[in-house]
Amino acid sequence: MKNKQSSAIEFFDSNYPSVDALRIKAQHRMPKFAFEYLDGGCFSEINLRRNIEEIQDIQLQPYYLRDYKNAVLETELFGETYSAPFGMAPIGLQGLMWPNSCEILAQASVNHNIPFVLSTVGTASIETIAEITEGKFWFQLYHPIENELRDKLLNRAWNSGCRTLVILADTPTFAYRPKEIKNGLSIPPKMSMDNILQMCAHPTWSLSQLAFGSPKFKTMEEYIPKGLDMKHLAMFMNKTFSGRLTQDKIKSLRDAWKGNLVIKGIVNPEEANFAADLGLDGLIVSNHGGRQLDNGQSSIAALETVKELKGKIKIMMDSGLRSGPDIAAALASGADFTFVGRAPMYGVGALGSKGGNHTFTMLKRQLKQVMEQISCENTQDLSNHLISNQSCYNIRS
């Protein structure tokens, strides 16, 4: 008989067997402004849709007459063996979308033995996530303007056990997101009467916010002057961080950080080669979930342009991954590892504290079924099943 902890880890609610089902449930449980912050993209959301559609164009070749044992999801990355080839992507302001969701997803990541990446602007502190994960977490750095603050954040992450630092390349400016502007979540943010009415109409979300407290940038809390209202807090954050990376900043970070250094947001071969030449350990092909540049490539198309570096640097991918088949497609297309963001957040929005465990269980089951169907025994061999002339970048050219 399985113990209670094992049952909790393997929790799966058959009423929500897909991310689409979780998304619909989350939309009903979350205030509109919170759901649209999670669900939306920039401008007309073209690239958000492109991410989803083009990865679904990838086709895999099954082999039915082979001797076949079983599918193994375990994947090695930076000296760690994870139970699946995906991790929890960094997300800012998780607690706005669902109360305590940062902590929920960190614990679910531990339960499922996958990497959890904490954002500088997440709603749990470095120290809290370190305690939950026993120091086995990654930290994504929004680069501060002042090196003194940068070094303080790096020291806190290192002293908490973090050994993989992710630096963010794809947010040089504040994004233009019409839904967030309308909902008062632009810079500076404001709380409208409409938002207040939405909170009243979603009592589970609102009562949970009361229980856990209003969302804050917990990692940054000790550096933020006391008593700032939302407008002045936004101004402080704007003055504190510079979203644009430079060669000098990256070189300085490589010198300062003795662990694994990963750059996120790379979408072209020139900058991928530059990252490898600088001695970075990995790159994450990403377009920020379609939240920064509407005119850009999909993440799966960008992956095609950098995959020739495989073996020289670890190549990972996020943006647009919403199912086991999506993860299989990304791995078959050249990624060594993947990250999911919206999918587990929909899970928490739909199922609360159980949402992380449910979503990770579901994604693992889906991925394993795909691998068993095509007779692929390990994730590294998925590339041998890619039908290359049917990939998205050819279909849509």
C-alpha cells in the first residue's frame, strides 16, 4: 500500500486530464485581471499563438516492429539526474495569479524531482525556496543597475545552495500588453473598482490572499524602502533593474558566479555562439512565452537555428509547451531539456495546493505514453524519431 506522501506526489484528478481543462477551470476560479496576467501575451498575442501552433506541427515517427523495453524519463543535466526532462520555469508575481503558488510549485518540483527556477521578482524569497527545495533550486537574475545589489543577490543564492544561475536576456524593455494596461497591471499599476468587484466575485482567491498576505517581491523586500505605494514601488523597481544585458555584464557574471551559468531568451545562432564562447554552461531558447515581441519567431522555430551547438553548450527551451507531446517535440527538435510555466500555473489556479502535483504527474504520463507509442526508450533518442521535413519551420515557410 502506498504511503500518504507517495499518494500526494502522484495526485491526479481525472476531471482535468489536459492543460486545456485546467485552463478553463482556472479561468472560473481566478479574477479576470489575475487570469489575464497569466494567460495573455503582448500586442495582438500573435507570437503567443504561434508558439502553441508551430510546436504542434512537429511530427514524430513511430516504429512498431522493434524490440522494446520501456520508456525512461530520467534525464541528466549539470550533474543532476532529474525524474523528467522538464522543469518549472521562472515566473514573476505568481502570488498575484494564485496565492502561495510560488511555494506550492516549488514543493511540487521537489516531490517530482525536477528543477525549480525562482525569479528575482517571484513572490517567495530565495531563503524560503531554499528551505523548501533543500537548496536544490535555480535562480533567475533580473540584472540590477548597481553591481552591489547584484552581488548581494548572487551571494544570497549561492549561500542558500543554488548552483545554477539563469540570466535573462529577453526583457530589455517593459512589454506592451494591452490586457494588463486595461486591468491596471501596467507600470505603474493601479487597482480599479472593476478589479475590486472581480475579487469579490471570486471568494476562494480573495480569502486565500487574506490568509497568505498580498503578493510582494519577497526576495527584494529588504532592499525596498518602507511605505511605498504601488506607484512608487513600480518606480523603484524600474530604477533598480536594467533589463538589457551587455557583453561586459555577461563576462562579469561569468567571473562572479562559480556555478552553472545559463542565459535565457536566446533565439538566434549568433548570440548562441557568443554565449558558448563566453563559457556559459547552457542557454534557454525562449521568447518569454510570447509576452515581449509579437513579431518574433516561435520558440520551436528559434530552436532549429541554434541546435547545431548541441554538445558544446546545453540547449534548453521554454514557451509554448503545454503537453507531453509538446515536450517530446521540443526534445526531438534538439533541446536537451525543457521548462513549463503556464501549464503548472493553470494547474494551481484550477486545483490550488494540489495543482502542481497534478500537472507534473499529467505531463509525465503524457510524455511517457508518446515515447511508448513511438518505441523510444529514453529522451535522448527522441531526435531519431523526428520527421524533419514536416517540422514547423518548413510547413509555414
